[in-house]
Amino acid sequence: MLETLLLAVGLMLILEGLMPMIAPSRWRSLFEQLLKLEEGQIRFFGMFMVIAGLLLFWLVS
């Protein structure tokens, strides 16, 4: 169980690091746009990502 969790975290870190590594200026621009969003918009985006992740997890398992 712990090994699977660590593998998932490692994969997440790899995927999160791809954009700043490949296109740092575009990543900075997107990050600046995120900072301009209201809290409700950020919360909705986070909820969408959680639901998408749960759906993907459900479909694959």
C-alpha cells in the first residue's frame, strides 16, 4: 500500500514538473493568471480536478 502511494506521488511530481521544465515562460504566465482568480474560481477548479481524478481512478480500477 505504501509503495503504491509513493509511486503515485512520484508520478504526480514528474507530471507537475514537466511544464516548468519544458516551457518555463508559459508556466509562469499561467501561474500569474491563476493568481488573479477569485477564491471561488480556484475552489471550483480544485473541485473539478478532484472529481476528474476520482472518475479516472474509478474507470481504471
